[in-house]
Amino acid sequence: MLFTEDFLYHVWKFRLYDRTELRTTNGELIDVLSPGMQNSHSGPDFQQARIKIGDTVWAGNVEIHVAASDWQKHNHQVDKAYDNVILHVVFRNDATVYRTDGIEIPALELEHRIPAELYSRFHGLVYGRAQFIPCENSIHRVDDLTIRNWITRLQIERLEKRAYGIANALHQNRGDWEETFYQYLAANFGFKINALPFEMMAKSVPQIILAKHKNNPLQIEALLFGQAGFLEDDFEDDYPNKLKAEYQFLRAKYTLQPGDKYAWKFMRLRPLNFPTIRLAQFAALVIRSNHLFSKILDVTDVNALRDLFADIKVNSYWETHYKFDAEAAPVSKTMGAESVNNLLLNTLALFLFAYGKQTGQEKYADRSMALLEALPAEHNSIVQGFADLGVKSKSAFESQALLELKNNYCNYKRCLNCAIGNKILNL
């Protein structure tokens, strides 16, 4: 049989083995009163198990291996953390194992107790040749309640992981939520392809400097375009030359070092998503909004949150340009609904959740969930792939959870850690 210990964990946890006349390899009767709680950290695999062996009820830990000899391979025989193991559960008992004091540990062999159908379902999931997700041929058999409950858990898991990154950034920014939010928001303006140069630009010109020039839009624009590295060339147009002049003064005043404009990517982007246009929009937002994160904490209505980013007016120069010194047909450069939703989804909802968890104010975490449920589902190949299998997203809350499912469970065939995979195995 081809499987890992994870499969045996699943079998043990859900008691999916033949429990008739259970005996140790030494012939003593076994009654599993409780399999224990699975341990995801170091130490024995299941803790606080209760097992009756012969006439004695034991309370302690259970260790699981494919082969009993793995006990020695993992050096458990010299590790006192395993002295409280009361039962060694193995697929094949090819060795006798002992605690550090030399006392033999009872063993239960499962080789002939695992149903062939269960193994077949497991093998089909983990070792099958699915094109999209391992359970694509059987997910239709899983009830909607199981799927929806798992989606909720996955979205919370996704937010918790991403909130951990915010906690680290917050520490680097000495607990300054406004500065941390400003940096994340800037990265979001760059989408994935220009997220890093946008983030580096924001870190190079902190909000405290921008705040000193909040009443001078040209200087705000000069600081951002200059630190992005776009004002090092010679220009023909009046607007970039004014920016350059302002930046040279501000650069000397604050001892600034411009970034590298070649770090920014233009290829394969629609002109409306060129980094120059996104920088112009970001500058317009900075000019219009002071202490933006504080405002977000005070706003409870989704439409009011959208209004914070809607109708942002960029400098009129960009109405007829996508790059400096390159005139183009007039096109509105205000942020579209999709871009605004992207910011609400990837920055605002995330920060509301992180702030709620960091400060112990659950109302902000709840507001984050409500915001995600109010936003439309994303459109991408993963969301469409699940929709084709009958799992359709009604909101960004659900589409985000499906991204977590595909990228961190399905792609790694973690079916045994997935509620959907568990359901399929236990059908």
C-alpha cells in the first residue's frame, strides 16, 4: 500500500478501522475509549487518549507510524517526550519498541483492519490524475453545509495568516497603524506585478514627510514620483519639469535617495494600469485623505468606504498621458469599480481584521467579514474552476476562501487536512 502517516492519523482519528476483537500484538484486548486529540506540534501524534488494555484503563499519548521500526528511526527510544505513550499504532508491526526506561510499549497493528474501499478512495484523491483539484470527480457528493462551513473556516484561516504579516510590519513601524496601512495600501496600488516597487517607494517617503506638504499637491506628487525614480530624466513637458524642480529641492531637504525606475514593469499591462497612472492615483488619494486608516475605523457602511476611493481626481496632465512626454487620447484616469473593490478586499478588510485581533475589539473583525461578504466575488481561473464543479462564489468572502483552498490545500494534496476531503473519505 502507498500512503503516508497522515492517512493513518485519519484512520485512527475517525476510527475507520475494523474494531472487532481489537488486540495488541501481544494478544491483550484493547478498547479505545478515546483516540485523543491530534497534535500538530512536536511530540506524540495524539494526546490525552484513553485506552483500556486488558483490565487497565490508561490515559496518555498515542504515537502512529507506518512501520513500527520508525520508532527507532526517529530516535523516540531516547526521547523522554515519548515516555507517556500508552499505545503504538502501526500499519505493520516489524519491531518491538520501548520507552527510555526499557519498558515495552503495547502495539496495535492495522494492516488487515483498514477497509480496501477506504484506501481506494484515499489513493484516488492523493495519487489520482486530477486536472484541477484532487476531488474534482467526487466533490459533487459532498453536502453544501460541509462545503460552506469549511469555506468560512478557510477564510478566517487566510485572514489570520495575512494578519500575522501585518503584525510584523506594525512592529517594524513601532506600532504605527497609519504608517503600516499606508505602506500596505501603496503595495496594493501596484497590484501583484508592481507591488514591491510601490512598497519600497512608500517606505522611502514616510507619511510624516508627506503630511508636511498636504496643502501643496505638486510637492506630494513630486515626492512620490521622485522616490519612484521617474524624475531622473530630462523632460520636454512643463508638468514633469515642475515635478523635477520640486523634487530636487525636497530631495536635498530630506536627504532622500530615489528608487530605480527600471524596477517598475509596464509590459503586458493595460495603459490604465501603468505604474505612472497608479502613482498619480495614489498621489491624488494622499492629497485628498489625511489619516485614512482612522477614517476607515470610523466608517461602518460599505458604500461609504467605497466613497473614500471613488472619483479620485488625478492631475489633469494624466488625462492625456500614460507616461511623461507621451501624449495620448483623452481618457478618464479615475479608479474603476474593480480597482476600488480590490483595495477594499486586499487592504481595508485585512486591516480591519488585523486591528480587531490586535486590539481585542472583535467588532472590527466582524466588520471585516461583513465587508468581504458585501464585495462581489473575484473573477479568476481558480474561482471559475470551482464554479465549473458546482461550488460557486457569491461574494469575495467565498472567492478568497476558495483561493486558500486551492493554493494551500488542493495544490499540495492536503486532502486529509481538508473537511471536504475528510467527508469524501468518510462517505
